[in-house]
Amino acid sequence: MAAANLIAGRGVGFRMNTAPPGFEAQRDLPRGFLEFFSNLHRRFTPWQQELIAERRRVLEESLEGNKPAHCFPSGAVRNGWRIELPDWCQDQRNQVMVAADDTELVVKMLNCGAPGIILDLEDMMANEWEHHRVGIENILATLAGTLAYFDNKREQLTGIQPSPTVIWIRPRGLHLHQAGIVEDAITSAALFDVARIAYQIDPAELKHPLSFYIPKSESAEEALWWRDLFKAVAEAQGWSHSALKCMALVESHPLAFQMEEFLYNLRDHILGLAVGRRDYMASLIHFNLYDPDWVLPDRNTIAHDVPFLKNLEDLMPEVCHKRGVLAIGSMTTCYPCRQDVEWNARALKVLAGEKRSDADGLMDGARTGHPDQSQIALDQFPYPNQLERRRAHGERYPDLRPRAQNLGQPTLAGTRAAVRAAIRYRNGLLNGLGASLLDGSIEDLASDRIYRLMIAQRMCHSRQVPVVDEAGNSVAHTRERVRQLFDEELENLLAHAGRELGTPETFRQARRVSEAMIMSGEIDPL
């Protein structure tokens, strides 16, 4: 696999979100929005393109051996600045995350008693026009307090109950584009999402400031893009310059070295950082793809407290609490099931253990994805936060890339599981699901990235780092062998599809796309 292919794929597996045939922006978007948006587009889309080019440069350097590292302390780190955390978000012990286009689940999550809810337009939602349109409408109705769904069991309309729950909106990341809005041009999807929501709301009618959850950032420099966008939107709307607030996910390896600078650049807007454990693991593999010391074992054998994750999760509260903002732990993927009492008890026990570990690590909260998880997660954290707590001997510059040693043996069974999960995830995506429940765990695009990268990694290094079968024999992961695994796992899935969505054809298409993405080195969406 050539380095260039692994940096920028050929667009095999991702279609750019495009407005449908017959769409006319001037007619079909809110009156006046196109003029409002076009001014922002001319300023921020070229800047977005520059930042994407810089991402590719940093990745290429890492693949060539110049990997991300701690920088000499800047003024942003040395100076004694702090951020004032407002009263309305002092308690974020649990933030429930839900795809914004799932109306029923949005209402249920809002009514479950969690201190925060993240309405997701990104990885948990299919990046397709109609899903996005519904997601935006649901967000606007949620902010207005009018969202409702018809409960078939109770035969009644169920709406949002009054509560202090903080509403966060996760727009699409800087890496994604949107087509069909500006004539003969693509634009930044993140820009479109923020503008589309901000244009139609009245801050005076909100119970707290309009708040976003920034995904997929890769540098402190990118925080300047978000800072200037928030200020430009506020100015265009006649609001105060700091009217828009945010939190940000740390999901990439380079950003882990620049968290304090990222906070500094967004200090008028940002209220905390959160760990995106799955995306971060994928990023670590990507930035170390050609390093045989970084071949990981089977995904289901990697504990949540392995050194390369724990070192980041120890550093984040130290950075955040020093500057007065929240540190939020990662999302638990193990999903409860009310119909299976034994599984349900085990899933909730895993949840409690992970969140207690987050609390012991001085996190102020964590994220969950099911209403039944909310109270259990809440109970693991001191109320309302741990902002005043710091490690007695916290290390400011820990090793964020400890060698992936003694974590387990890569196995052929693990490769099979990765192939099977990649096909099943993409089958769900082809049927409109941004996240799918697979074998008791919620799997979204971050999981898919891990599986595809792990397979690519084993193809690069299986002669140096053995991947063994059940008899302990090393199995070379050639293109032909991986293709054979895709053949076999597709047939197994077709024979035992059960209740999964889709048809044999969507499974076959999912297999074709997933395999092609790995073979062509396509890692990230467009």
C-alpha cells in the first residue's frame, strides 16, 4: 500500500452529501438564508480547504517518521488565563448522545433526566440529505421545545418535558463537504450546519446559549476557524461576540498534544473537552500505520484503560481543570437490552465500572447512548463536577504514544471479526443508519475506521508481526487472503442475516465498498 493512497483515498466508500435533484437553494431554504450563508462561505470554505491540506501534510510526515509530539510551551500554555464556567453547565455528569434524525429517541433522551444531550449530525447519523434535513428540523424543534412523537404503545403524542437539560449540537466536522447549496461549488459541511441552525433561532427564546459540540479537530489552529466562525455568525445576527458556546472532542492523535492551545484559541466560547476513545484509537493507528511496533491485537481484547488511552485520559482533566473547564470521559459502547435480563445486567455493570473509572480519573462526566444508562452514569460522579481537583503529581507532558506492547496477540479470528463488522456497519449505513447495534455494542463510523485500519495495518505488517490462526500458525494477510475473508464472511452473513436490515444486495454492496476502501487506502470520508 502506497503512503499516498493511505492519506487521501479515491472516494470509493463515501458519497458527498448533496442536495437532491430539483432542489433550489433560493426557494427551498429559509428566506434570506442563502445570502447569509454565501458571505460565510466565501470566507470560511477556502480556509477549511487550507486546514484539510495541512492535515494531510501532518499525516504524511507522521507516516514518514516525524510523528506528532509535545511542542515548546507557548504563551497560551505559560500565561495564567482561565475560563469562567457559567452556572447552566456546571453539571454535565452525563451527556446522552443521539442521532438528530431519530425523533422518538431524541424525545426519550431529553426526558431521561440527563444533565446534557448531544444532538448528533455527524457519526451517528447517515450523511445523506434527507437524514440531514430531518436532523436539522428536529434540532430546531428541540430548541423551541416543541419536538414530539406519537407513542404507539400509549396511543398518545409525547413531547419534551421541561427540564434543565443542556442541549448540545454536534455538527459535521471540518473534514466533510456539502454540495448543492452554492452554485458550482462545494462548501464546508460544518459551516453549513452551524449557519443553518443559528440563522433560525432567537437566543432570547433559548434556556441557555446556543451550544455546539465540535468533532474531529486535529490542531489548535483549527480552533481559530471555529472561533472566527462563531464570532462571524454572532455579528451577522446582531448577537454578542461570545453568544455561541461549545465543547470539543479530542479524537485525533495530533490534537492530544495541543489541548491547552486549543482551549486558549477558543477561550471566549469553549466550556470543556471530551475524549472520543474510538476515533482516537483509529487516529493512533492511522498516524502509526507503517510502524510495526504499533500493530494492535484484536479490538475486542483491548481494554479501555490501555496506556495509550489512559495517558490521554489522565492528561485531559489536568489541562481542563487548570483552565476552569470540564473534562468529559468517553462513551460506553456496551448497550443495554431490556429483553435479555442477563445481558442487560452485565451491560449496566460494565457501564458503572467504566464511569467510576472516569470519575476516579477526575473526569467531570461522561457520555452514554441509552436512556437506561443515564442515572447509573450520573451516580458515579461527584456532584456537580470536579473542577477544583488536580492530581498531586500530574505529568504535564506524558508519553501519549507508548509502544503498543503486551496487549495481546493479533489473530485471524480478530481479522474475521473486523471484516464482518465492517460489512455489517456499511450495510446499516446503506439502509440509513449512521450507527448500528452489533452484538450488543453501538458501532458507528469511528468503529468502522478502527476495523478498516486494523485490517490495513495487518496487511502492512503480518510478515513482521504474526497474525495467528487457532493452531498458532502465522497467516500472511495478503490482498488475496483478505479478499477471501471478505468472500467467506459475506456468505456467513447472508446465511444468518436474521433480523438485520437490508437485502442480500445491500450486504453485497456493503462488502464491495468496505473491501475497496481498504484496498485503495481510503480511511476518511469526504
